[in-house]
Amino acid sequence: MIRLFVAIEIEDVETWRRILDFRNSLASCSINGGIKPVEDENIHLTLRFIGEVPDNYVGRIIEYLRVVENFKKFSITVQGVGAFPSVARPRVLWVGITSGVDILRRIRSSFEGQLKSLVGEDREEFVPHITVARIKGRYKVECLSENLRRYEATIFGVSPVTQVKLKRSQLTPKGPIYTDIATFRLKDDVPT
């Protein structure tokens, strides 16, 4: 069995650095490791979590995902912050996406039908976001809410999206290890 997901990485370095700064400010609210920050190299936007599938599904999944190569490169604006299920009861801390959401939804729906027939329906509604930390234990409540308030409307930056990746997630005691399985390049926007 292999655990898979479809992801978009933050390609603009400055945007990525600002996301890390926010993540670090959240981590400073942790008590005894109660807030688990996402590792630098694991910061990404999940387009579709696939989960555990038999190894022999990988080839078919790659074929289904090739359809994304028909999309043109575009940009996303990374802006705003929040928590799932809510700021009052946070479990997952994230930064949001304010532009490029429609294209992200179209890309996802381009492969979702075929993928669903193979691996089943995605139980989560697609809400484009980038997870930066998870709450696993205790934290300073005032510190966390102050940081969420302070960054509420922050524009972290605009990042190009030039590729979509199929990634493997190996869970380890130190955190997940992500490995690229396949990369799908988007088309250049060729002027007519």
C-alpha cells in the first residue's frame, strides 16, 4: 500500500518565506510541543488527498492526472489565515488562497471523476488552503488568537503555479516524509 496526495507547491520564494514566518509565530505559542509546525519542505496546497491505495494503482492515477497538463500556468494569491474546524476550537492552522481558487477547482474536477471511480469519493469538501501547523496538545490561547488576529488579512504574496505533483506521504514518528511520484507541467500561456 502507498499513501498519496495531489499537491501544488509554493513556487515564489518570498511568499513561501512569509508563510514560514507566520508558522514560526504560531509555533512560539506552543506549550511542550502542543503546536506541531509543518516542516519547511512540506508546505504545500493539497489539491486532493487520495490516501492509502494498492501500489498497482499508481500507474492509473498518474494517467488520470495527466489531464492537468491541458491547463495553462496561473498564479494564486496567498492571503488570510484561519483554523479548522474553527478559530475557537483550532486543530489545523492555515493560510488561505484568495485568487486562483476557480482554476484550482477546475483542475481538481478535471481528474476527480476518474479518480473517484478508482479510489472513492473525497470525504472532505475542497477548501483551498495551506496547512502550516497542527494542534496536538497545549498552547498559549492568547498568543495564538493574537497571531491569528494580526495576520488575519495579511497578503503573503502571489505565487505562480506551473506544475501539479503526485506525492507519496510516509508517516514517521518525526513527521511525514513527502516524495514526488510524478510532476505534471502546466502549459505556457502562448500569446496568439
